[in-house]
Amino acid sequence: MFNETYKLSNGIEIPKLGLGTWLLDDEQAAQAVRDAVSLGYRHMDTAQAYMNEAGVGEAIRSCGVAREELFITTKVAAEAKNYDAVTQSIHESLAKLGLDYIDLLIIHSPQPWTEFREENRYIEENKEVWKAMEDAYRTGKVKAIGLSNFLQDDVENIFASCEIMPMVNQILAHVSNTPLELIEFCQKNDILVEAYSPIAHGAILDHAEVRVIAEKYGVSVAQLCLRYDIQLGLVVLPKTANPDHMRNNAELDFVISDADMETLKNVENIQDYGEHSFFPVFGGKLK
């Protein structure tokens, strides 16, 4: 899997498999990134909100692989909703990461987390945020720019005034929760879709129907779920600090049949993400 890439609309290649770092502190993130790089990973995903950019950056400098061989993503905090705040946040991310440039910078959410999916859609504010992103792109501070958690109308709002089209939309997408209409809309507009929580934070692992299909292919449920997203044309960003899980997550050399893909698309939606249900994307609000 490590050599497989997609091409963004501006021609930059992005690995299909990345390492997520949500809920890892600096020390844990640094070790996870070093372990991942040693296994062959070249794509790392962090965010200002994760508060571990410094750890990821330390690992980049100490992992023994040249910077230009790595693809690093970070995200502008959901609460940064004006040009100056975003410009300052980009400067801070570069400083924390200790990098001259970021491969992919995305807006973490169209709304601050405390207002996620509520009435105020931050229409004008997101246009201003995007302008700051475009300017950072033009100066070379970031090599690609995109979105996260944006619904179709949120994306269309960016379309209305942008000079540079979004290249990515990172969304929650996994077996039992696959927003196929949004994925199709993005792909038709040359926006690559990235799937975070592709294994549903483990909530899918005990799903009987999914387990039967995984057993049919001689793979784990996690591997089946990652392969499912990849066959939909998505980047997958499984989060783990466990080297064994990292290794297994990269062993995806099998193909799910069309019939089984259709079955997986229609698996009943998971309603409970357990300890992770507090996260607003999973239906709750940050405490």
C-alpha cells in the first residue's frame, strides 16, 4: 500500500494510506510517527486541535527519512474564522512542526466545534478563511489546500468566491456510515475525499455481518473497512499508536467484490461510538 497514491487536482501525489494522530499527545505522536515511518508510511495527519504538531514535527526531523519524501497534513482550528486568525495559525503550525512548508492544509470544520451542524453556517467567514488559505498556497507555505467536515452546501459556498478550488474534503466515512452523495459530489468536482475514522474508532469491529465478509476474504474487519474506503476512491487515515496495527492496516492486497461492496454500503448505521461519542462529528458536543 505504501507506494499507492492519488493525484490531487494540482498534480501533487498523496499516499492512499496515512496515519491519523488524533488523541495522541506530543510524546505519543512522535513515537507513532517514527514507528509508522520505519514500517513504510509516508503520510501523516495532524491538526492544530490535536495539540501534537510539535511531536509530529520532532518525529519528522528524527525519523531518518528526507522531509520531501513525507506528506504532512495539518488543519486550521475550527474556531479560526477570519483572515488574520488563519494567517497567524498557519505561521504557528509551521513553527510547531518545524517545517518550511505543509503538504496539505485543511479547514477542520465549517463551524466552531461548539456550534457544529447548527444554524449558523459561517458563510462569509469561511470565504475569508479560504482567502487566507489561498494566499498561503500562493506563497508556497502550503502545497495543497482543502476542507474537512464540509457538507455539499458548505463546499458550494467556497466555490462561489474561490480563486483556487479545494483539493480535498476530509470527512467521516466508514462501513455503516458512508455519505455516498457527498463523496460523489466531491469527486465530480475533482475534490479528493479523505476518510477519517475509517474503522469507526473500533465500533465496527464486533459487527457480525461485517465480520462474516471479512472472514470470507481471510482478513480482519479493520482491513476490510480500509479496503472498502479505498475502493470508493478515498484516502484512509486510521489512527493508531500500535506498530502491529499499523502493519496490519497496510496489508490491503485484496479486492472486495462488487456484490460485497454493495452489501457494505448498506450496513446499518452505527449509532454509538462508545467513548468517542462525545466528539461533535459523532453527534455530541465538546464538553
